[in-house]
Amino acid sequence: MRHATTPILLVAALLAAPAPAVAAGLPDTLELNYQLHYGDILAGQTRKTLTRQPDGGYRHRTHSLPAGMATLFTSAEWIEEGAFRVRAAQVQALSFLKYREGGNKPRRHSVAFDWAKKLARYGDGREEPLPANAHDEASVLYELMLNPPPSDKTARSVAINNGKRFIVYRYQTLGREPLDTPLGRLQTLKIKRLVEPAAACRGAGQDSAACKPDSELTLWLAVERGNLPVKLHMQEGDREATLVLRTVTGL
């Protein structure tokens, strides 16, 4: 059963990733529909939505579920919900909730970002200092749309929270690359996500999976489409997964 939810967990991990061409801003509404593949095999699909609120902030939601052959092994679905605001052209996460529907046992994790007191407050009652560069697994995608790493290949450090703890990643621009996608041929910005083992181990035991070499994540942002994340590729050992944007509404 440990491997049954792997396609959905990989979707969450893939979506968890200043530019030479910075996006003007986020749209009032946005819907992104992705497909997850292992090689040529369809394994999952993900729908992401973004909605601007009357107060100027944003609410986002991600719904990932199995598809194709993966439905023979699991019916579990993962949902992420949260809120953020944009201050000085930068995304500032406010809340994040991640939970699973289906599967053998429920999973639910949440965190609130208290910027006034510089604290991260978890749903289980824990608190820890809030890093200045903090984001959650979902809001970081919108931050990258607004502010991808600089084109001089300087790595940008981001502390990402998954509802349980922070992991510090470094995002680095590798350069521009034309890419054939379901949306057509696009000029993209290729970005790689790196992790420092010491940062990944923070708050975890030395034998934890968090202290082992992390998966390698590469993503492509469409620079002429508001830096839309059109492709994400993750390699974990000998396993590879690719998330490809199929349709978009709002941008």
C-alpha cells in the first residue's frame, strides 16, 4: 500500500518549484489543468485554480487524483487549499492546508503564516520562527510566476512549508529553451530546484527520508504567457515523472 499513492504524492512534489522577463501580475482568475505521466503512461491529473478576493488577496486550490493505470491501485485524492497576498510584487503566503481523501487513513496538515509575529503556526499546535523567504508548496508556484530566479544563474533560496515543516530549496535559472507543448511551441525559462541536505534535515531525525538525497526537479516557465509553469519533471532514483500543462483559462 505504500506505493499506491505514489502518483498523487509525486504530483504534489512536482508542484511544490527575478526573471529576465518578469510577469506584469497575476490574473484575477486562473485555472490550470495538468496530466502526470510515468514515461508514456498516464498516472494522474491535477487541477489548480486561483481566485482574487475582494480585499486584493488570493485564494488557491489544487486537486490531484489518479488517472489511467493508477486507478487500479489507488482511489486517494490530494487537495491543497490556501491564501496569499502580494506585497511589493512578491507573494506572501498566509495559510496552507493539505489533506487526503480516500486511502487507508486520513492525512491532514496545515500551517498559518503570522508575519506580524514572524511565526509559523501549525494545526497540531506547534510554532516555529517564520523565515523571511517562506512559502508553502502551492504559493511558491505563483511566486515563481511573478519572480523567477535571475538569469545570471544566481540561486535563489526559498523556505517551503508542506504543512508540517520547512525545507530550504534553491531555485536556479539554467537559461531559455524553446519547448513543444500542448499549448504550442513556447519560449520557456528552464529552472532547476536544488536542496541542501542540512536544511532538509532540520526538524527531522538523521535517519529520516528527509536527510537522504532529494529528488531532482526541473520546471519550464512560458515567458510569453505570464511565466506559466507548462512542464515539471522530477527524477527520484530510477523513477521519473513529468507533469505537463494541457489547458489554461485566464492567462
